[in-house]
Amino acid sequence: MASKPDRMPRAMRAAPKRARAQSLHDGFIRHRNFLWAKIATGLCVLVIAVYFLIDVTPRHNGGSWYGYTLGTVGVLMILWLTMLGVRKRAMTAGRWSLKAWTSAHIYLGLSLIVIGTLHTGFQLGWNVHTLAWALMMLVILSGLFGIGAYAVLPERLSTNRDEMTEPQMLDALKSIDRQLYDAAQPLEQRHAALVQMSLDDDPLKGGILTRLGGRYPRCATRSAHIELRRDTAYRARIADDPLEKIDALFERKQAMLARMRRHAKLKALLEIWLYVHVPMTFALLAALSAHIVSVFFYW
């Protein structure tokens, strides 16, 4: 008698999948055993040590030789960090792979908190110099949100899809709609109109705020389903009742819509930080230009 095939426990089957997702989504954070984290930490320790070891009269400021040195290093680092968007268009392996570049981008970007702040000598005020520092901090904070998003959300996206791709989810929804259309043919006009209302609705309509909130109060399918159940609440059950089939299809459609809307919400969370990070980066470059011009030409 042929033996039954071994059945691997679900937890064991899921483990390699989780491991691949973990490697994919946080590989740039752990790249080469946190190489760039160590380099950035060493750089921060160095500039802090020098800051306290040297004597600047009357006090540390951006106009001292040390302030100019940190300012130059900071500007060069910022210009290099902005090149990540260009680098993404060239896929290569090795020491300067995209993963290595991204890892350096993250940790060197974080080191700018120390370098930029020490460059100011903690002399902040209502001027273009402080504006450049504040914009730099906003860019870094938005980048931190992006790190968290890319470390957490892709796995949640994968779990929510349950091995379905986005096109497959759309195809599944279209299949339910076709079944609803066929099942609605023998219905009276009122109930057929409820089905048609669901079929005509754009299930993902709404802007970025709607997707982020995950709330669709004007969902026609939910409204139609509520109305159908209100009409059939006290209806006697009969064999092969088409309304029972419509009710079941509405339930399936709402479950699929919930999955698709969670997918849209997670994707929006994964992308929304870029709407702050990228414009703020350009604003930072403009403020840095004004900062440099004012220092060298007006001071």
C-alpha cells in the first residue's frame, strides 16, 4: 500500500517564507553585519570627541574652522545621499550594490543628526541657517518612517494577499461580479437594482486619505447588502431562492473588497512617506544653497 505523503506542519512551511521576506525587506538594514551602522557610529564618535577636545573662542559655531569642516562634510554627504534615486535605476551587485548603497544612505543619513547639529554649535534662531538644519531633520525623520514602513509593511502586504497577486485579486472580484450579474436575472426590479448598484460602484474610489484611513462609508456593495438583508429578514426560506445566492455573493464580495482595501491601505502607508521625504529633500537643497551663499557672500 502506497504510503501517504508526508505533511509538513503549516508553521514549518511558513518559516522559509517568513525568512525570505525578512531577508528581502530588512537586508539593507543588516547589510554585511551592520557595516554602515558601525561606520556611521564611528564617524559620530569621532566628531563628538573632536568637538569636546578642541577649544573654539568664544564658543563653537558654524563659522569656526571646525564648523566649516563639519559643514563641508555635511553638504557633501547630503549631495551624495540624494543620488540614491539615480542609483536605483542601475542594478548591480558587489560592494556598491543597491542594497549596500541603501544601507549607507540610511546610516550616514542618521549620522547627519550629529554632524549637522554640531556644525551649528547649538546656535539656532529664526534664520535661513536654522531653516536648513530644520529641513534636514525633517528629511531624516521622514526617512526613519520609511525605514519602519519597509521593515514591517511588506510582510503584512504578503500576509494580506494570502499568495494572491494584485491582478488575481482584481480577477476574483470580477468573477464575483459576473456571478452576481447572472444570479440577478430572475430577480424583481427592486432587488436587481441593488445588485446593479453594487456592480456600477468603483470599490476603491477615493484619494490617498481614503486609502490611508481604510474607510469607505459610501460603499455601494455594503449598502446594497444591508438593504437586501432588511428586505429578507422575515422572508420565509424557499428552495433555490435566488436572494439567498445574492446574499452569499455579497458576503464574498465584501470579504474580497476588505482584502483589497487593506492592500491599498498598506501600499499607501508604504508610499506616503515619499510624498514628504522627496519634496523636503529638494527644499533642503534650496535652503542649503541659500545658507552657503549667505555665509560666503554676505558674512
